[in-house]
Amino acid sequence: MAIARFPNFVIDCPDPGALATFYGALLDWKTEISADWAEIRAENGNCICFQPVADYTPPQWPGQQVPQQMHLDVIVDDLDAGEAAVLELGATKHEHQPGTTFRVFLDPAGHPFCLCVD
């Protein structure tokens, strides 16, 4: 039997509201923003939270001088359509693209995330 359920990911960033807005639009999840915390939540209870960090330094991927420590992979039906949509939301396509079934982007705070096809 599980000890706990519904784990949340908490992501450090300079502006929790901006990053929650970005990922809320990406995943079509409900966004809740307060002065020092923001979160997005799916109808099934899954949640990603965002907390402010003073003097935030974004990860430098693929190098490890400032490691990413974690990243999100999200599934899309079409990489080209997904790419166009996340770029419009404010993502940046990373210059290093090591695969053909996924694409690497940086969110507005500089965290790497991948659009993947099954």
C-alpha cells in the first residue's frame, strides 16, 4: 500500500506566475497564482507547483556547469505543431537536438523540457 499519493513537482523559478501561466497553457490545466507561489492542476489531481528563488540561475543544458536536475517530457501527436504552439507560448527551441522522436525546448525561465512523440 502506498504511503502517499498525488506527488507534486515544485519547480524553482524567478516568476512563479509567469511559469505557471506557460505550463498551464501548454497542458490546458487550471492555473492558480498567489504572491509567492503558483500551481497548475489537472482534473485528475496531478499538480505542478512553482516557487520563487532569489537570484535564480537557469540550468545550462546540455552542459553540467549548472545542471538541470530535472526536466519535463510531454507527449504530443505532432512535433511540428507542438513546436509552433510552445514557441508561441514563449518557449525557445534549444540549439542542441540529440534525437528524432523528441525536441528540446527551454521554458521562459530556462528549464529544459521535451516534446515527445510516442
